[in-house]
Amino acid sequence: MTDFLNQPIGAAPGQPGDRTAFSFETITRLPGSPDGKGRGGTRYGRTGIIHTPHGDIRTPAFVPVATQAAMKAVLPETMRQLGAQCLLSNAFHLFERPGEDVLDAAGGLGRFMNWSGPTFTDSGGFQVLSLGSGFKKTLAMDVTGMKSDDVIAEGKERLAFVDEDGVTFKSPLNGDRHRFSAEISMGIQHKIGADIMFAFDELTTLMNTRGYQEQSVERTYRWAQRCVAEHERLTAERLGKPYQALYGVVQGANYEDLRRHAAEQIASLDFDGVGIGGALEKRIIGDICAWICDAMPENRPRHVLGIASVDDIFACVENGGDTFDCVAPARCGRNGAIFTRHGRYNVKRAEFKTDFGPLEDGCECYTCRNYSKAYVDHLLRAREFNGFTLATIHNEYFFIKLLDDIRASIDGGYFEEFRDESLAHFYGA
Ligand SMILES: [Zn+2]
């Protein structure tokens, strides 16, 4: 097996990273559908391969979130064994602790955490901007009737302020005042050294007014231009490193015209891929992906940031999403919520106290092959770390395998059947 950790592709002493080490190759495109979404008689959904300096990602792919350069309670070796192809860490958390200079000195994120495969970092924008309102900016929020540019969650202090140049915020870790901007985010992400990085964007909420969303999309475009310029400068300056790909992020909330406009702006810049982000309503998540793909060149991989559920994954894959990160499997697992083909249940329910069967019948993950519901229930109640480990292994495996199966269904020509059957099983329809 190639030692990507010590010999990434396209890195040579004294040379800038070779950009050709990063590319996207389409394998199979979904055939057309009656709704006419897509291009040239086919939908945007596809299988493919993202080639990176640390190896390939077969897409569509699930991207587990290793927030602080770690999956909580699960080693990278285990993630590899259960089929993870790549991991995503958060630039903001690594900037706060241990600091990007430590990762740079370690030889980058992969070497720091002993993960030989491809890695992603987000820009820090999500964490920084979330401090602004105190709300969790998840994909689906209930904001019926709420519209304001200055909404703050009850009992929360506003910790972030946006201006033309960037964002000033107070660290939730130690109260220090910090500043993030396009250039600062690029500097941090270059030192962290992930294969795929994201441009620094402004994240709005669905509560922001239309006027504010318009201003924000334009500001994000100006920041995107600055990110591209700084990324080129750092790539040329930091010799001997593998090339790091940069994805531009498309915002625009729920508005079709704004999303299309933002997608054209991002497509016009020299990005390697695109991030589909921001606040949006679940019911139009597939449409938003298709609007963005309309503007995007076919050879740029598309990452959907912070996906929340199984039906969203199917809608996004069908409309062109290639990779998907999600914190739910690990976060839910630690609370006892277990994902199965037949939906989600909580293993801490009383009826499982003496159930010695696996978390999911027929599941081939390490946890299900070796441990019982009753044992996992006991560990989680006792707050034993092994409980977090076993629940996380099963849930991460569930999502990784779901994307593996979706990929096989597109290549095999039975995506619709697989989608309908999976959704019927999962949601009990
Ligand atoms: Zn399992």
C-alpha cells in the first residue's frame, strides 16, 4: 500500500505543490428524470473519484467529522477499518487548540493524527459566525414568521461581529478576542495542511432579511476572491508541501435567484471544488444543489456542508452532491441514539436492558458482531468511554455504508429503487 502519509502525491522538495495531484473523475451519471433537472439529458447525481495527494475518495462518500483532529472515542485506525475514506476537522477548533503552528510542525493534520487518507478542514466561518447569534445553524430550523438581522438566542451573549474585512469574536474557550478574515482563515488552513479546504464565507440564518442576505452574498464573493489570491500566494510560498485544494462556498439561503447568482460568482473564480452551505429549508435542499450545479463546471467536486439526515443525503446525491459531512452519527451515538435501516431508536430505552442481540440485526460492524444492546446500554448509562466507542463505531459505519450502497446503486443502474426502498424502511412509510 502506498505510504501517502510520508509520500503524498505531487510534493517535491523546493517546489510548490503540484495542482494536478488534485482532480475529479466522473464514473457514472444518473440518467434523466421527468423534472428536467440536470444537464445534457442526465441528472447531476453521479459516482466518481476525487484524486488527492493523500489518495482517492470514491464518491458519493460520507465524511466523518473529527472536530479536534480526533473522532471522539474512536481511533483513526478503527475509522479506516470500518470503511471511512476521509475525515474532516474544524479549522476554528484547531486554531484555538493546539494552534495551527503545532499542526504545521507535525507535518500537517494527517500526520498529526496518524490518518494516512485524505482530509478536509472547514474555514472556521461556521463556528465563528455561529457565535454571532448563539443559534445552532443547522440545515432545518423552524423560523416561521421570524425575520430579523439581529436575532440572538435567548440567554446568549452576542460573541461575533461581522464587518467588510472579516469577523471579530470572543473565544468561547477563554474569552480572548480574535479576528478571522479571508487571509487569516487561509493562513490557518494552509498550516493545518488538509487536502481540501474551504473559503471563508459569511454564514447567515434563515431569520436574516432578504436585504441582508443579498449584502452577505456579495461580501462572501469579495471574501472568496481574497481567499483565492491568498491561497495562490501561500501555495507558491510554502514549498515542498502537497497541493491543497480550495473549495468556494455558495450561500444565498432559500432564494433561488440568490443561490444561482452566488453559484455563478463562485464558478467564475479559480476554485478546485464547491461547498454547498448555509441556512436552508430541508424541503428544497435537492433543488438548491441542482441550482448550484447548473452554474458549476462538471469537473469540480461538490461538498454539502453539515448534512443532517438520511433523506437529505438521498436528495443531495440525486442532485449532484459528491461528499457529505455530518456530526450526527457520533453526537447522537454518545446519547444512545442508534441509526439502523429501519430508523433511529434509543438503546437506553428500558426494554433493551436485557436484550442481548446486536444494535442492528444483520449489521456487520465491529460493535454488532461482538456486543449486545444490553451491554452498550449499560456502558452509556455508566458513562463508560467504551460505550461512546461502540455506539460511534456502529453509527459511523451506518452512514459510510449507506453512501457505499448509494454509490453501488448509481453504478448498477438501480438508484431509484434503492432510494425508495431505503427511505420507506428508514421512515417507516
Ligand atoms: Zn452495527
